[in-house]
Amino acid sequence: MEPGETPEQALVRELSEELAIKVSVGEFICTVEHDYPTFHLTMHCYFCSIESGHLTLLEHEAAKWVNASELRNLAWLPADVRVVSALLD
């Protein structure tokens, strides 16, 4: 988050910068705290709806839409595992 930003404002900005979409932020899912070898991550997770734009990978290598039943079969980064569990439990 940038100084003065709420988690919701940061999410809107990040998705615009990284995926070229405008979203509306919905219900809070969870906050994940995770220590990677070179940095500490605090990730606030929310449901979002795409309001405009088309997903364009500006800073990512790959993306795909999957059904909820497929989520546990994917190779997630350690911090993402808790988010997947929160979505499915």
C-alpha cells in the first residue's frame, strides 16, 4: 500500500497497474502475513468484480480462469494457500 491508501484503494490501483482492469471491491476474505526469504508480505484479500477493461498481463507470466473445484489442484505460492483455503472452507 502507498502512504495514505486503504487496502481497498491499493487493490484497485494494483489491479489497474498489473492487469489493466478497473474493479469494484467487495467482501473481505482474509489477510495473509507471510515471510518469504527476502521480504515480508501482508496481503489483504477481497472479492472483486471487473467493472471495465480486459485482463492484460502487464507484470505477470500467466493467468487462467478456473472453477472452484480446480483450485486445490494448482501449484500456489505459500502465501496464496491460505487464501485458497478461505475461499473453499
